Amino acid sequence: MSVQQLNRHLRGLLPGCFLQQQILPRCPEISLYLINPDYPQHGLAAETIGRLMDEPPYWGFCWASGQVLARHILDHPQLVVGRHVADFGAGSGVVGIAAAMAGAAQVSCIDSDPLARMAIADNADLNHVELQIHANIVACDIVAVADVLYDRENLPMLRRLMDAAPRILLADSRIKNLSLDNLSPMGEYQSSTWPDLDESAEFNQVRLFGAGFDCH
């Protein structure tokens, strides 16, 4: 039922926009309900652009860093197996879904947007995994964060998250260097948002960081 509700919301934002079940290019093990790749992007009325800016459906896309972090977790299940993972700013829930598939004992997806929480529930059902869904951060073993640093004003939030759990996994395509204590680089990867937003090439370079792990 919630897919229908989300589709009604999308049609109100942008006619011709709807959710489709799609397999992720970097994570073919995972399918998500995402915005149709041929959604209208050009020649939009100013009123439509205003609505999209006021209520951006972040949960209708799988962002570049989310794919990278999900892939990393699937390829390195020892990072999460038997642990409680919180996917903060979860959006579509892709990172939380990957953690559940990789053997996490418990996965909490955190997003302040009630529509994102609906999308996460639908995507969890689609992938046959069990997720707990919350509006605010919960105590956990690992905080996983992908593409939340699109604004440098969010950096203080990252410090608070690092205080909430002994380990953190962070993927980001906007910030080139992070000098936070104990945060170590774990690799760089090429990725893109899906459906493809045709973003600048610089935003297809995703950097992965970790704290509380052996990152070498």
C-alpha cells in the first residue's frame, strides 16, 4: 500500500514520475523501488521546480555513496556480522539492506522524513530482510553514513554520530578530505546515482572512511 501512497506523492511533485523496481548496477543482489529512469527532467515549470526543492524525494534515488557503502559491506561482511548497525540518513535503505544481507544481528534505518521511512519499509520487504525503522539515531555498534555531507554545516552532526557508536562507516562524494579524529580512509571508488542524475564527474568519486576498524 505504501508504494501506492509514495507514487501519489511523486505524481503531485512531478507528473510522469513514479517508482519502479530496479536492480542496482553496483549491487545486483539488491532491488529497490526507485524513480523511473525516464522521469521528466527538462523544461519544468517554475512551480514544479519549487515543489521539488521544497520536498526533494531523496528516497527515490540510490545515491552514489550509498551504492559504494552497500557494496563494501556486502564484500566485507566481517565488518557487520553479529553487530547492530544503524544506517543514518537512510533514504532508500540500501545500506541497511546490505548490512542485513551481510549478517548484521540487527539493523536500524534512521531517517527524519516519514516518506523515506515508508520507502525503507517497502524496500526491506522487497529484499526479504528485517529492518527496524526510526526517525532518530539509536544506540548501536556501528553507524553507517552515506552522502549526508552535501553541506559542510552537517559536519558537527557527524561528530555527534561518532560519539553515539564505537565504530563508523562513512561514504561521501562531496567532501574530499576529512580531518576528524580517528577517521581513516578506506578507499576511493567510482559510482553514480541511480537513476543517473548526470551529475558532475567530481561527484562520481566516492571516498570511504572508517573509525573503530582496522582500516589498513
